[in-house]
Amino acid sequence: MWESSRVARLSLVASMCVGVCAEFNIELDIPPPLPAEHSIYVDKDQVVDLGNGKKLTVDDIVIGMEYLFERRVLYDKQRWRGMIMEQNPLDAFAIQHFLYKAKPDVLIEFGTNTGGAAVFYAEMMTAYNPASHVITIDPFDRVSRSHTGYVPEVLASSSPLWGTAVRPIVGDPTWRNVSALVRKLLRDFNASSVFIIEDGRHRRHSVLSNLLMYHDLVKPCGWILVQDTRLDRTLHRAGEGPYAAVKEFLTLAPYYRIRRDFEYYLFTNNPMGWLQKVPPNHDCSNER
Ligand SMILES: *[C@@H]1O[C@H](CO)[C@@H](O)[C@H](O)[C@H]1NC(C)=O
Ligand SMILES: *[C@@H]1O[C@H](CO)[C@@H](O)[C@H](O)[C@H]1NC(C)=O
């Protein structure tokens, strides 16, 4: 992911502690999230009796964890085989679950950052289909330094899959030449089922532009995952985040529906972010 306001917030921190940041317990001073009426979590109103006189809703618990996740910069701590991944591990596991169920042969990722997530996806996908590919696109080459300033111990480009199963493209997804290159790669790969992960700038306009430009590549019953829809309640607010883009996309692109099958952990960075293309006369209920 790339994220300009986080870059601003973290640039000082990053310049103080290149290479050893993960050792420090940074806490960002961030405002509290928008209240529960903005909640889009699954089962948000369910009450959990903690047995100590306290009763919390699912929303209280999940948004509380979300607040800690942002405040403690937990997205920057996780590693996959030493690579920076920037993926909530519960979401990473849910995505892995989805990949094995749906078995897409190409994943298009907007937002490479250091590339660890692209390698993770490609390792999962080549395990069920050695001919599968991840096309990952980012306006900047951040493989050796993340958008928040971290230097990975293990570079994604050192993976044997980098450049083979993983095809990085440096450029804006909405550039014509980038779109043309993606479409050429899909022909070269003889792609039959494309899954899209939008994890780029996380701004309404950018997310919507990418979705509108590439959603035609998704086949009936295929899927798009828009990441970090949580940000509309925390960082971006006022309809300027990925969830606002999802709502607008659903009014503009025919046949897409939100499906919540992969939100079963409740704590997710992507509530209402899983979209399936269900054209008329298609029963996609079992395709997951
Ligand atoms: C696309 O075009 C731009 C502008 O001409 C160029 O800078 C960039 O390298 C091109 N990218 C790709 C992937 O072809
Ligand atoms: C492309 O894939 C289809 C099935 O998805 C297969 O029938 C066809 O033979 C493949 N073509 C090539 C050139 O691999």
C-alpha cells in the first residue's frame, strides 16, 4: 500500500530509526474513530458479555482493536519470510482461504509497496497452479524501502518468484501504457480467472479510477477485494476513503455485489470490501 498521509505522519519516526524501527514501540497520536453509527463490521451490534460486569458490542471490540492497530503501527510489524508485507494477518489468512477456494490464475494487485504481499500471494497461488501469476503495480519502486521508511531484512526481489510468477510494474495503474501492458500479460498468460486486489492510495478517487479501469477483466462470478475500507471511519473520513469508492463503484459498474463470506474473523481491515461480479442468470453462490 502507499499512503501519503501516513508517510507524512511517519517520516520523522522513520528518519530517526532506519532499520531498527520494529524494535521500538511507537504510538501515534491519532484521533478516536467515528462513532458506532458509522460501523460496517459484520455482526456489529451483537453484545458480548465479558462476565466482569462489562458488556461490549462486536463494534466496540473490533473498532478498539482497529484503533490499536493504527496507533501502534501494527501494519508495519508483520513479516512474511523476512519480507515486509503490510497485511493484517487475519486478512492475509482469509485471502489465502479465498485463493484456495476460488483458485484464480492471475491476481492483479494495485499497491506493491515493498512487494512482500505479492510474493505471499504468489507462493499460495503457485502451490495450486504452478502457471499462476501476480501482476503488481505501484507508481513507485519501493522494494528496498517501504512507503513508511522501513528497510526490509529480506527483499521481495530476492524471491525466486520475483520476475517470474510475480510481475512488478512501476507506473500508475490508470496510465494507458500500464493498462495495455497488463492486458498483454493476461493474453501471454492465457488468463482464465482474474482476481483484483485494490490496495493502492486508499483515496476515493484513485480507488474508483482503478476499479473502473480494470473491472472488465473480472469474469462472471469473479472477485475484487478493496482493501482498507476501514479508513473511512478513521483516517480519511467524510466519504474520501476506499469504502466511499466501493459505494460509488456499485452504482456505476453493473452486476457487482458485496459478499461477506471472508469477514468471518470480524476484525478485518476490509469490511464490505469483497465484491463479486454476479451477472443476471449466473448462480455464483458456491463460487468461493
Ligand atoms: C508509461 O509511459 C510513461 C510516460 O511516457 C513512462 O514514463 C513510463 O515508463 C511508461 N511505463 C510503462 C510501464 O510502460
Ligand atoms: C488457454 O487456456 C484454455 C483453457 O483455459 C485452454 O483450453 C487453451 O488450450 C490454452 N491455450 C494455451 C495457448 O495455453
